Amino acid sequence: MNFLEEKIVREGKVLEGDILSVGSFLNVMMDPSFMKKIGEAFYERFQDEEITKIVTIEASGIAIASFTAMAFGKPFVFAKKKQAKNLSKETYTSIVHSYTYDKDYTIAIAKEYIDENDKVLIVDDFLANGMAISGLIDILTQAHARIVGIGICVEKDFQEGGKKLRKSGYRVESLAKIASLSSQTIQFVK
Amino acid sequence: MNFLEEKIVREGKVLEGDILSVGSFLNVMMDPSFMKKIGEAFYERFQDEEITKIVTIEASGIAIASFTAMAFGKPFVFAKKKQAKNLSKETYTSIVHSYTYDKDYTIAIAKEYIDENDKVLIVDDFLANGMAISGLIDILTQAHARIVGIGICVEKDFQEGGKKLRKSGYRVESLAKIASLSSQTIQFVK
């Protein structure tokens, strides 16, 4: 087990409906020394690629993107959920379906923040059905940016997102890959 | 002018309705070396205080809290913006009025993340009417945490938030204090 898998076993909580709560260390309350390791782990896996920008979605991706950006020494930008008044009207948008809340929402990035010269590493806390990541890919494709890779903290390997993205040719690297959450037990992909 | 004020003059955009857009460097797209300076600036101002936790609100506060937490070597937690129906009994909540969107929203932090032993530094990108910060103060007070200080990147000194908070006895430190945004011109408090 790597440092993230060990942390998940020690501090993660399995809730009803195959939900893994990692709020105490990964996406609500976070320790900077642990998050630094997350950023460095992504750097280790993608340092061979030329990356100009880190991209994520609010809210839980922002801290992960912050520490990843620091490891790469590159800027980061996050997609907002819903259209916000103080975003420029010139935005790329995509509709994302949330299975957790069973509703659609819009994600948006102002056009001025992404362009065809960008070589993007997408990062996020979870990958399950891959709907949010697909929305980001849609936005980045509209901007003619190149998607160099997708760095995920926790991939639910028993859901379809990772398989679909890899099949589409994207390089997806997940720091922890969960095989099963049945019976309150966390099993990782070996 | 300090480093943030210089950046605001160079890259900030004054929009209609006294809105200052700093999305290109402070709360949508960010450079890690610049954000590191923001964290260090808060550390410089609050290093004399004993601080156990950095607290902010999603989404634009999260990156600021990440880099501030790193400067302090302390954990950070963010309040989620929620719809009332998703709330559980295990959270502290407060209702916040947004003047920007003219509506109320609920902010929430799980009870397990804040307690009476916490000495908290609140950080956020903007301070205008102070409604969001007051909501955080409400939550932290429910948790019997001590509020050691409030670190703000950009304070709109021509609005009431800062005055009210200081009058209530809080130590508010703002890296940039804006006196006026009239006629598309940014004037700082001298």
C-alpha cells in the first residue's frame, strides 16, 4: 500500500451506497504536509510530460490542484459549477450529470484562462462514473487545449469512469484504486 | 504598494457595480509562486498568534487556505455551501446572505472538524459586507473554537464588513485595502 492507501485504510469511512468519505484528510480538512505528498506523487507520475497548466473543478479539487501546481511550478485553474455573475460572459461550458445528487449542473471556465497552447493535467479527488472529468475534457476540447493526462487521488475501479477514459486514449493515473467497498471493507486493486 | 496591490493594479479588472475581478491571479487561475507569497504574507502578520487551524469557505477561499496552511504548517478546513435539504445533524450551519446574488445560502462544517481546542485563523479572498465571514464566525462560535484572526486578501474599505468585524473586536488583517473603484480606477487606502 502507498501513503494514500494507508491513509484511506486508517482514516477513511465507508458510508452507505458505496460512498467512501475522505473528508478528514483529502477534500474537506487537509494537512499541508500530506497534501504536499499528493502533489509530489502526481509530479512523479507525470514529470516526463510537458505540462503548462493544472485544471480541476470546484470545490474539492481546488486544494489538490493547489498542491499539484506547486509540485509542477505551473499555474492552476478551476472550473466553476453553475454560471457565476463574476465570471466573464466569455466562458466555455459543459453540462455534467451528478449521480450522487441525481441532477445536472453546468461547469464553466472563462475563455481567457485556457487556450490552444495549453498542455493540461486534469486533477481531481475522485473518479467514479467520470462525468465531471468528461465535462472538463469537453471544455478543454472546446478551447483546443491538449489534455496530457488525468491525475486522480481515488479511483473507484468498480465503476466505469476510468475504463472509459483509458479506452478513449487518455492517460489516467490514480494514486489509489479501489476494487470494492462491500461490507464496509476497503479493498484496493492489486 | 505591496506585491498584491501591484498585482491588482496590473491585472485586476474593474467591472460594473464596483466589482473587482481578480480571477486571473487570485481566485480562479492562480500561480503557485504568487499564492505562496499570499500565504507567507498572512504568516508574517499572524505568526505571533497561536493558530491550530485555517478555516475558509468554498470555493475561492480554498486555494488561499491551502497556501496559508502551508505557511503555518497547520491543517485547513473549508465550509461547504449547501442547500438546506442536504444538511445533517452532524454539521454546524449558518445562513449567509449574498448581496452579489441577492439570495441566502447555507454554509456548513462537519462537527468533527472543529472543536473547542481550535484557535482559528479565518482567511478569504474578499471582504465587502462581511456576510460570509460572519457566517463562519457563527459556525466557529457554535463549536466553541477561538477565533484568533481574520486574514483577507482584498478588503473593500468602502463597504461595512471590515469596520463591523473590527468593532466586534476581531483582528482583521487585509493585504490590500481598496478605498474606491469609481470611474474604473482602483484607489487603495493610504
